[in-house]
Amino acid sequence: MLTTICPECAAEITLEEQTEISEIIVCSDCGVDLEVTSLDPVTVQLAPMEQEDWGE
């Protein structure tokens, strides 16, 4: 089982075994989007915010 700590609220997050690098997950405690940056050891960071292009 893969576990890590949310950088936003310090909650323990359990990831599924098939989780991949660059996958976006959601912290079940605070709801923030996190990007998986490494699997050995498991690390996550706040996911980049998508910018609106407003049709440009």
C-alpha cells in the first residue's frame, strides 16, 4: 500500500497500487488537487491550476 502526506493539510493519503506519476489525486480531508511526482518514495505536490484560455 502506498501512503504519503498531504502538503496542504498534513493528512495521510493512501494511494492505489496502480497509481502513476503525473496522476492527479484529491485529498479526502481538504479536497485539494495533488499531482503525484514520485512513487519511490511517494511524493505529491499541489497540482498546477489550469488557466482559462477564453477562446484565444
